[in-house]
Amino acid sequence: MLSRIVFTLLFCCLANSVAADLFRHTVDSFETDQGIVTKRQLGEPEDFGNSSVQVLLDKKIVYEEKEYPFVYLNGFFNVGNRVLLIISLSEGGNACPAYYKIINIQDKQNITVTKEFGTCSDLIQARLEKNSLSITMPAMHPDNPNGNWEYHEGKLIDKNAKPVDLSEKNATDLFYRKDEHKTIAGNFTVVTKDIQAGQTHITLMLENILLLEEQNFNLGSIRYHHPQDRKARFLVISLENKKNGCNAKFRIIELDVKGVKHMSPEFGNCGAYASFGFKNDGIRASFNKTSTKPYEIYLFKNGEIRQVR
């Protein structure tokens, strides 16, 4: 799958060369001032948990991705004696086509990588402004703001993030991620917070009503919704990176105008590579086969989740 990535470049003395492939689709290699950047696939992408993608500078591994099955080289900037490489990460579905990371290459011994970021969109614009890299992309849902990030002196800053009020009692909670969507019953949010002691806290909220608290996973997000508009009746919630080594579990929530009608228990084969669709007035979930897990299909209908294969 080729991501539809578009880069807008503002040339100045800091950006002295950019690969011609930057203006087209993603490619498999770039020639930078630090050397040739390539990617290498180990194993089959569908064999989740037993495959990975490596990004190499000449022959040295500068980054390895084991959680997302697909990695794309999107573009780079030569900035002084550094190379800023932008890559995208994908699970292969249409619900959330891409997240991104920036790899900062000072030399082959000094390499840093940002945490993943993005709105799920695979349409991205990046430009260099003096010493900062500005990255924008559209929102995937009409109720969410467009993404706006700045990468400056090794730090990735979310320009849309609200500042933390240190006077509040909950200032020990460091905001990590908020995912939200309008539904037939109101605004639904999944909030992941990093607590200062190193514990992660995930909450599921419908308007001001707390539906679920979860502390055994590191990240919660809205993975799929149906219909694909502001009046969603079904939501698929992804709970990722469980502390016992499980990559992901899922919950399906069915709503009506009064609120939550049904919520499934956690289900799935611990692989994050899954696809979802609406079928026979319910949600069908399928999980790819791995070397340790068979191909599985679940159906959520009338408040019950059952494995049909």
C-alpha cells in the first residue's frame, strides 16, 4: 500500500538537498548527506509478532519497528550536519491509515526517534522553517482539529495540546492522548494519561459519564466506528500493549439515543493487526493468522460477542 504523502518544502540555507522522490509516493531508499537510507522487511507483515521492519543508514540499523506491520519512508531534510527522516507506520487498514515518527540522525552513533504522532491521516505536509520542522495534516474525523506539530531541537511539540495547569490537583497526570468521536448518544472520548509513578490510566467517557477505567494497557483509542459519520452507533475500542505482553485487545460498544446499549468484554488474539466491518446489523472483527495464532473471526450482535471461526 502506498501512502498518499505530499510534502511542501520551504527551501533555505539549512535544507540544502531533498530527494526527488519526496514529491511522489513513498520509496524504499533515500540518499542523504549522512548516507543511504533504506528499509528492510523481515518476515511477512501479516505474521504479527514474528516480523519487523528495519530502517538502515548504509548498513547500520537506526530503527526497528515490531508493532506495526508496514513502515514507509516518506521524506527527509538535510539540516546542517543532521538528517531528519520522516517515516509512517500502518496496520494496513483504512480506519487509521498512518501514524508518523521522526528519526533524527546526527551520525551513525547519535540517533534519536520521536514517539508516534498523527491524526491517522495519510495526507501530510512538512516544511522547514529556520531551525524547526513544521508538520500538518487533516483530521480524520470532522469533529477533531487538524494536526499541527513542530519539531525543534530534538523535541516534538503538539501545537494543539492544552498546557497543563500546575495549580490543579490532578497536575500529576500527564496527558498523553485523547481520541474522540460524535455518536448518536453524544461525544465519546478515550483518554490515555501517564501518571507520574509510571502507571497508565485509560478512561472511556460518554459526555460526562465514566464508562470504564483501565490500567492494564498503555494506550486506548477509537479504532473503528459505524456509520462513518457523526451519528455512529457502533465503536470499536483498541486497548494496546498490555503489560503481560499482549499487543492488543478490543471492546465493541453499541449505542442508542439514550446512551450505551451494550458493551462487549475484551476479545481478540492479542495481535494488533485486525480489521472491522459492519455486517448483518452487527460488527465483524477478523484477526490475521500468525505463527502461534490461527485466523480468527468474531461477530458482535445483539449485545453478544462470539467467535465464528
